[in-house]
Amino acid sequence: MVQHVLMIEDDERLAGMVAAYLAPHGFAVRHAATAQAGIAMLRQDGDGCALVLLDLMLPDADGLDVCRQIRAMAAPLRAVPVVMLTAKGDPFDRVVGLEIGADDYLPKPFEPRELLARVRAVLRRPPLADDAPPQVLHFGRLEIDLAARAVLLSGEPRALTSYQFDLLVALAERAGRVLSREQLLDAVKGGAFDPFDRSIDVHIGRLRAAIEDDVKQPRRIITVRGAGYVFAKLHDG
């Protein structure tokens, strides 16, 4: 049985070599030279895609951003395994790539046999229990994907820092409850907080700018004067 692989890689010579090597081993490789083309191919014909080989350094986007986009897609596309390929040897890039949803990471130059072994190993991994998609919190038009660490409003991604995402999750998981600044700092930082730290207010402002329709009249993150903040259980269609 032939398994289909999408390779998003701007080096056409490398893509051709990989396709030629994997073909006798039961893999048909489709090639996209840009992030935009790769995402379009995955959206249009991704149901039969077994795995994505993703270059970290693309001409029109960062491979990490592409991985985030894939993990923010609707099921089952967001569950497609991703193996990152890169000439960058910085361990930080590898850690970030794995944290945002890549399944494996292979630095260039690589031996084709090692690539084949890693592809096979990734595809042998069992799916999540009951093939369940990553948990997503829904609040009307707002979606918070906990596994992909992605936030969508009306289907459009919202840009948040890691800290702001954690803060939003802390609020959303306790929707309807008033949380003081100290409780929020405790939830995000794990207990080591300064009682005079007002950074929460700054981050709340930036969160509102990302997810509220009108920051002057917020309907999702509400200020409770003298007490803190509450995430409203909003259902706005």
C-alpha cells in the first residue's frame, strides 16, 4: 500500500532525491516549494496525507509557523505527523519545534536511510486513545486549542505569546469564576509571584486586543472592580 507524503521544502534537488529514495519503500512524495503552496495542498488534498516533511527555513515563512498552522487545522488534518528538516543545528529550534507539535526533527545533511527509519518510526506510533482530537475549548466564535496552543476567533488565528496563551487558558478553564491577580499569577507562574506585580493587567489588555470585538466594552474578559477578572461563558454564534 502506497503512503502519501507531503514535502514542504524549497530545495528542489533535495526534494527530488528524497522522493526517489522513498518511492521503492512504499511512499509517494508530493512536493511544495513554499509554505503557502504546502498549506494549500494540505487543505485541498490532505485527507490521504500520511506525513509531512517540513523544512524549517522556507522562503515565505518560518517552518515553526507552518507547523503551528497545521496543528490549528480542523481534524483530521491537524493530526497528520510532522517531521521537521533543517540545516539549523540550534537545539532551541528543535525543542520549540517539538513543543509546538512536530513529531520528530532531523538536521541536514541527513542520511536517506535515517530519514526512512524516522518516517517509519513516526508512522508506527499509535494514535491518541479513541483517535480523539486534541482538546479544544469553545466559547461561541472563540476556540482555544490546548494541544496546538492556538487560538481562533471566527476561524482566524489570533497571535498570542506563550505567557498570554497560558493566562487565557487559566481564565477559560475557570470560566464564570472571579480570579484575583494573585490567583492568575499563581496559575501561570506556579506560585512564585510578587504581590505588587501588575503585569497581569498589561497582558489582560493585550489578550482583549486579540480576542474582543470591542476592547473598550469587553464581553469575554470582564473586570470585577476590586476583585480581579472573570472569563464570561459567552455564546455569540
